[in-house]
Amino acid sequence: MTDMNHEISDAPDEPLGKTVGERRVEAVEELKIIDLFENDEKTTKIGTSMRPSTEEHLIRFLKENQEVFAWTMTDLHGISPDVITHRLSIDPNAKPVKQKKRMFGVEKSQAIKEEVDKLLKAKYIRLVQYPEWLANVVLVPKSNEKWRLCIDFTDLNNACPKDPFPLPWIDILVDSTSGCEMLSFLDACQGYNQIPLGPEGQEKASFVTNQGVFCYNVMPFGLKNVGATYQRLVNHMFQNQIGRNIEVYIDDMLVKSVEEQDHIKDLEECFQILKTFGMNLNPAKCTFGVGGAKFLGYMIFKRGIEANP
């Protein structure tokens, strides 16, 4: 595999507290939930407009490729640091900032503890001593009335120059997707966290809770330039597919087929690349085999493009 480690100096900023549910791709037809395991609650979604023979083949394909899916953080393989690592570039004249620890009520403190325990179990974070940079946690409400743990990296982000790595042109992506008979959109499980954080930057990505002071071993959400690093990765992974049978905008992946009969073959090619690089999908947030989608603000169908109302 080609080495893609970069000294990161600029990237598209990600809004603090963006939830996984705030996706730029969404199906526009009725969906069917299918079980990937018998007598289990591990499911994914498929479209309902495909031919019965295509549906049968698709379900069989998904069940035969369960290793691509991750059900929890501990199931993730993680991208090898030989492929890509997110490296911080910090202005040498910037003065490190230690944020004063914020106080939370009992309910929020318990939610923070539960999330930190999950991160520790997955080895996404570790305890650290004497960090120069220190941030607070922020709880963002989720649609299911639970909390999402985020980190306020504002001070660290202000010290990092912006990465100029280009994102794809949305109009080109949309134009190249219209006219396709079948689409599948994929969601990487904890996508940013599948990329390692460079050792020299890990202690700079530190945060404090009632449990102690921790730093990230993996690329965290909310850190400046993580979008550019992710785009670098997917551009490399799918370099022979982008524009042909897949489009990728940061962490939104869309597999497209001009003809329905070719869709399983296109998915097979995509899944093989995912296996090669060790990237896992979140089956609950993937949708396979639909005839149209909301993609990057547009409604895309075989007949053409419409503005998303």
C-alpha cells in the first residue's frame, strides 16, 4: 500500500457537535430492514424498488460479507498507520492553552463517564499526565434523547493552520451520479476514529473529565483538518472507482450503477477495497439498492436531478 502520511497543515473544519445522524445522503423511497444474522438484531436497510432477483442477490451478498460491518467500537479493525496518519501542524509561536475544567450535573456526568469508558475499552483514548494542551468535553443532544460526547478543541484548532487539500466539487459529484439506475450509500462506523493520530500529536489532543485527563490515540471528531485527512484516505482507497462507480465526499460514500444488473458487481468491488484497507461500515446507517437519493443537497434519480425541497 502507498504511504499516505502527511504533515497536516489545513483541512475543512468540522462543526463541533455534528451528530452521526446529520448525513448528506439519504434514501427517498420506502426501505426494508433485513437481518444480517438469523435470530439477531444486527440489521441493515435495503430499497424496495429493485427487481426480486436483484433483492435476493443483494441480501445474499450482504450476509456473505458481514466482516465489513462493525457493530461496536471494539469490532473496528482500524486503518493501518502505514496507509495514513493524521498529523498535527501547530504554529510554533502559539502558546498552549489549558482550559479550566467545566462542571456538569449528575446526569451529564454519568453520561460522560459511560462514553469515556467506551473509548477506553476501544483503546481510542488513554490516560495522560502533564499535557501542554487541555480541552473540555461538550455534551451534544442526540435525536434519541441521549448525549454525544465531543471535545472543545477550539484553542488547539486556532493554533493549527488550515489544510488546503481540496474537497470534490459537489456539482460534479451530483452530475456524475444522476442517470444511475441503482445507488447504495455507505456509512463508515466511527469513520474518523478508524484513522490513527500521529504519536507526536496525541498528547496535544487531551481533555479532562471527573475521571481524569485523557488523550486520543485515534483521530477525533472536532479536531481541525480531520476532514482533509479523511478525504485523502478515501481518494487513495477508491482512486480507481471514483467517478466510475463510486463518489465520496469526506465520509459520505455512494456506490452507483448505471444499470441495476451491475450493482452487486460494483458493491463487490467496493467491499473488496474496504477489506483491503480495514475500513468497517456501520450497517444501521447504510442503505443498499435504492433508485434515488438526497445527495449533497440534491434529489438524484435516474431521470435526472432536482433541488432538495
